[in-house]
Amino acid sequence: MSAIAGVVAINTFREAVRDRVLYNLIFFALMMIGAAILVGQISIGIERMVIINLGLSAISVFGIIMAIFIGVGLVYKEMEKRTLYSLLAKPIRRWEFLVGKFGGLLLTLVVNTALMTLGLGAALFCVSGRFERTDLTILVAVYFILLELALVTALALLFSCFTSPMLSTLYTLGIYVAGVFAPGILGVSQFTQNWALRAITRFVYYLLPNFHDFGAIAAAAHGDAVPLGLIWHNTLYAALYVALILVAASAVFSGRNLK
């Protein structure tokens, strides 16, 4: 990231922090984690599993909401407020602007996810009075959630470069849902006898981001270890996919007539 993109990222982070929506989402996420404590009290013998499951689910759901609803307006709001034109009149390239916006929102998501994770840890300690070695899997699950959020943020930013926030939200959410059920799409290609349908489903499977592989909430809830190979695979996969999306977004944004 260049120095200019870094400045844009910091300014984006400051703007996002001032947005009341973020605080509301954190509040509701912490409330959901608090509800997990109550449910855990009722579920005798499986308190930890219930709290971890609900807590990580809350972090994931509210993180996705933040990434989509803030990400789709990153470029559109700048154009609507006419601030984009004054920015691009300065010695800043369009790809630096986009990378900076992406970095700023991702930094915001990291900070908010960290706060919600601390809330989950507090809830877990409040119920059991201790941490266990298997709880390290919770951090791996949170890391996978952040990789998911990076992908969703990049997708939202891509769509925000050429369409309205409403359509950007629908496109991003649609791709996310399809990516969660990516193995099912591959399953269709394995059972169908139609060669055309098999080719199409395989193409869609490899084109879509595979969000299914980032799901480690169940493993964390049961205290199961996550293979190191999967951690490396997901990290490289997310980094490569995000880079490709940002390149595509930069190409679209650079070719757009903003006059």
C-alpha cells in the first residue's frame, strides 16, 4: 500500500468510527453474546459450546452486515457528496483511492471484531471461570471470519464502483450466500448427466469465492483443532482473491467517466 493509499485508509477508518451504525452493531452483537450466557445457563453441561457458537455467529453476522452496508457506499457517498472530484484532482491515482478505502474499512472491521471477541471471551470466562487450551480454536475461527470480511468488503467495493448501493448490496449478498453453499454447486456437477450443466456448475463453483471453507465455528464450539494446512490455504486463497477483486475494481473505476 502506497503512502497516499495509507492516508485514505486512515481517513476512511476515522469516518467509519464516527458512524453511529458501527456502535449500534457492536451493541447488538454484545447483547447477543450476553444472550448466549443466559442460554448457556439453561443448557446445563453444554454452556461453553452454546456461548462459543452463538458468540462467533454474532461476530460473523454483524461483521458481514458492516462490510456490506458500509462497503457499498464507500465510492457512492464520495460521488454523492462531490468530495471524490476534489480528491482525484490531487496527485492521487484511482487505484490508490480504492485500496485506501478498502484498507480503511478493513481496519474498522478488525477493530470491531477484536472488541466483539473480547466480549465473547468475557462471557466465556464469566460462565466457566477459566479458559481452556482448546479455546485457541476460537481465535482461529475469528481469523477466518476476518478473511471472510476482507472478501466481502472487496466485493462490495467492486460493485460500488459501477452501480447503486441497493444493487451493490443485493449483488454482494447474493455472491456471499452462493459462496457459502459452494460445495452444493459442485455436487450438482458431480451428479448431473448433462455435460453442459456440469461445465456451467463447475465454472460457477471455481469463479465464486468459497466461503464454506472459512467456517470454523462448529470446530471452535466443540474444541476441535483446525489443521495448519487449512489456515495457510484460506489465508493464501483470501489474499489472492482479494487482490484479483481489487485489480478488477481498479480497472472498472479507472475506466469510468466521472464528469
